[in-house]
Amino acid sequence: MALKLGTRGQIPSFIVMDVMREANRLAHGGADVLHLEVGQPATGAPEGVVAEATRLLRASPLGYTDALGLPKLRERIAGHYRDTYGVAVDPARIAVTVGASGAFLLGFLAAFNAGDRVALAAPGYPAYRHILTALDIEAVELEASEADRFQPTPALLDKVAGPIDGLIVASPSNPTGTMLAPAEFADLAAYCTRRGIRLVSDEIYHGITYGRTATTAAEMAPDALVINSFSKYFSMTGWRLGWMIVPPDLIRSVECLAQNMVISPPTLSQGAAIAAFDCHDELQANVRRYAANRELLLNELPKAGFSHFAPPDGAFYLYADVATLTNDSLEFCRRMLHETGVAAAPGKDFDGGRGNRFVRFSFAGSTEAMAAAAQRLTAWRR
């Protein structure tokens, strides 16, 4: 008799990771690949983090920590909100997680039940939809447009038939890099409060903005789940460390879930990350490089036929409309990788309905890599 198969894992792939796997396969075979597909800083962790990790490796055994994280790290994260946003956050409300991905999983499990409905903008980060689907929570996509800066709005929410239990917002967003103005964010938070909608604010690209200021939901929505990570601004992707500001009514639920699902986040990563908050000069240098990369691609990619982008207010992505070049972003990106060595992410990953005519470029790499990619694409399109 055939064994029964579970259905929770029968979700779509994260196509960006599929593209990265193929790009790595080609590189392993000797191809010269430029990685513009994955949102991963080309720089390593800040020097202070590496030094502290080295010290910790030699100092003592690395055992488990509390499920919600090292108290000192939670205090430093709370201090970050005080220093950066002028917001007082009780360290007891901070949960350190296994990356932002771990925070999404714990937060969704604690805040929502099977059958609940959670709204999110399309285009948007695909793992939101896929994690919700695996948890039997319905992802309700809001078809956002450039007029909305590809962000959720009260008007879009009003068009949804039936109840909404949660809303995910990301400002700056992935894949578009667009941001909500403070007043727009406040209106959205107030809308959720009036209607009993749990707000989930993905803030992992905070710190990476260009002439605009990011707003944290911690300023205006005490019942929101606020999620951040050391991966992007702090340049620590492989350290797998994130955090979440947890509403008071969910703290114990998140703690019990963490105790049973992960025991604790990586101890070495936690201890070393305390030093990250003293490395802002180095991190700001990274942001200046992203800004230079952004300007380079905005100037050069139109020469290759990529002429219209979502407003890139923050993060390190350009979301390009390629409708004049293709109606199949998956095949377009496959050809681009194999024929030029430039890896990029098909928009189909971020928007199932309209993503066939969009491509996302990450400019988190070196400026030299961006220049080389632009040259290759211009030659390819001639």
C-alpha cells in the first residue's frame, strides 16, 4: 500500500531560489555568472561582528539560549528602536528568531488560525503567500498598481469580499523597493485597528532607503507584529538571525512555539549580532554603494531596453516592466542567464497574475558586477 503524502509541502517553489540554484550550477561548471537574482549583500558581516564571533568561539561552549533569545541582544534591539525611531519598546516583547523567515512562521502561527484570511499586496514577497498556504491560511492578494506605489491601501482593502483577519505590509517592499509615506502608513494602521485586522509589518529593508525615511509600525500600532532581520542592512544573511516585536497578547504563544519548533536561535549568531549595532559607519558605507549601484542601473539598463521601473525608494531592487520585450518572464530570465550569465528574478515569482511581464534585478552586489551586467545586457539586446 502506498504511503499517504502530506499536502502542506505541496506549495509553489520560491523561484528566486530555483534561479540561484541554476546560476550556481552554471558557475560550478565554469560559467562567469553575475548574481542579480538574489537579495543578498555582496559584503560579509561587519568587522565588529566577525571579531565578536571569533572571541565567542574561543571563550566557551555555545549552548542553548532562552527560546526568545539572549537578554542582552533583546535589550540592544530595544535600544535600536529608541535610537533610530524614538520609540520605547519593552525588551520582553522582542523575540529573536531564526531569520525573518522564522519570525513569519512563528508570527503567523500565533496570530492566525486555519481558515483565516490575510491580505497582502501583489506584487509581493512570495514566501508570505506560500507560508500562509502551508498553514491553511488564505492569502488574499490585493492587485496593487504603480498609482498605489504597489502598496496596500484602504481603498484596495475595501474591495475585498468577506472578512480579513490580517494584513502584511512591507515598506520598503520586495520586489519593488517602494515605500509608504508616514501619513499613508498611519492611515493603513488606523484602518486595521478600526476593523480588528492584525497588522504584520515586514521591516527587513529598514536602513536601506534613498532620500526617504522608513516608518516602523511600532510607532503607531501596539497590536502589530513587527518583523526585522540582520540579513539585509546588517549584511548577515547566512547567520540566519531575525527578530520580531510581539504584541503583549501573543508573547507567550510565540515563546511556546519557539521552544518546541526551534529551541532557540543560533547562539553564536546572537552573541555576535550584539556588536552589529556598533558598526553603523561600515553599514552606511554599504548603503552608499547600493545607492551608487541603483544610479548606475537606472542610467544603463534603459540602453538594454529596460526602461520603466517601479519607484525604487528603498531596498536594493529594480522591478522592471519588460512587456515590450517578453510576455514570459520565466523563459526570458532563463535565456538571459544562459546567454549572458546575468541572473535575475522573473516577476512571475512575485505576482502570479501580472508578473509574466516584469523582472526583478538586485543591486546588492558590487558596483563592478552591476556595470558588467549592464554591459552584457546592452550587448545582448542589440
